[in-house]
Amino acid sequence: MSVRINNKSCNLCGICIDICPGNLLLKKEDKVVIRAPEECWDCAACVKECPTQAIELYLPSEIGGRGATLRAKKEGNERIWACKNPAGEINEYRIKIK
């Protein structure tokens, strides 16, 4: 499992680079890349903090992923998690931020 970065949506703010506890994200030329996807432990810190929703987390097949992805955005005092299944259907889950 790992993350995917949509560099068309990325504004190169660097928040994901600063927040990654594994120091796995870096700027390379004019985009953000993950230097070692196999070392990502799927904490989703970068997904949660990306202000442009440019980062998705692939969900593992062990939890029914098989191509599903997860994104997050902050809206007021809620974090909205959007799970997109392989068929393209999106389910949203709202969680209050403390």
C-alpha cells in the first residue's frame, strides 16, 4: 500500500513533506514524489493534511480495497473522508475534529 500524488492538483505547498513521519515525501523538480513507497506505513498524515486533496491512499485488499482509494478534506470543524471504490462510487464519512 502507498500513496498516490496527483501533481496536477498539487500546489507544492510542502505541508505533506513536513508532516510525513517517515520523511518519505520530497520535492523533485516541479512535483512531489514518494521516495520509497514500500516504506510507507499508511498513516495517512499526508492525505489528511493536503489542502488541495492531491494525495490519495490506496486501501489494501485485506480490508476490501482492491483498487479503492481514500482522500480527506477539512471543512469547518469536520474532516470528510471520501472512499472511492474500483467502480468509481464514492462514500463519504464525516468526522468531527476535536
